[in-house]
Amino acid sequence: MQVGVRQSQSGQMQVAPVTGNDVGLRRSEIKSGIRQVTLCKDGSGKVGLRVRHVNKGIFVALVHKDSPAAMAGLRFGDQILQINEQNVAGWDTNKTLKVIKDASPKQITMAVRDRCVHKCSYFNTDTNFT
């Protein structure tokens, strides 16, 4: 298992398991299908991740830079399908956050589908649009 190590602003060393052999390449690749990521909590008990439920699915809304979630390869728009082998379909944001909060700080596994690229449309909202 590969491990990502960084020093926090408070000087505390943080260690997080990283999935894959070539971390940089694997983080940037978008593939169809499902991948498994493994992460842990930092010294504050956080993974550095915000999620949001949309149409009965749980999606990554924000990944903090240099967080355990970022080191594991999670990205904005990824769909979380399972957390520690529990299916998250139909969960809301609060239930998802509670499961992550209550999970072991040493290892959290997630089944993740990469964000859609070809099927999604992104709209720029402008308040001055008429």
C-alpha cells in the first residue's frame, strides 16, 4: 500500500493511504466504470470532503486541497456508490456525513464512479441574464 504524507500548518504529520501505483496519473484519468478508493482521516478527524445528494445519488461537491480525500484521488463530481460496503443509494447528505464521521479514522473504503464528462451539461448562471 502506498501512503501519502504531508505536514499540516500546525506542524503535525498526516498520513493517508493512497490507491493505485502512479498516483498523479491515476488521479487525472477519467474512466467509465467503478473504482475503489481508500482513505483515512487527518489529525482533526476529517477527510477533507463535502458531498451532496442529487436525485437519490451522493456526489462529491468539494475536495479540499492536500486532504486525505484529495490524496486518495476523489474529485469534484465523482459519484459515491458505497462507503465501507454500504450502498448509499437513496441516502441524503446528512446520513452520508454521519457515516463518514462515525467511520474508523484508519480506513474508509468507497466505491466511486468517475464524474460524467460526455453526458453532463454544465451551465454558467448569470444573474444578469434575461
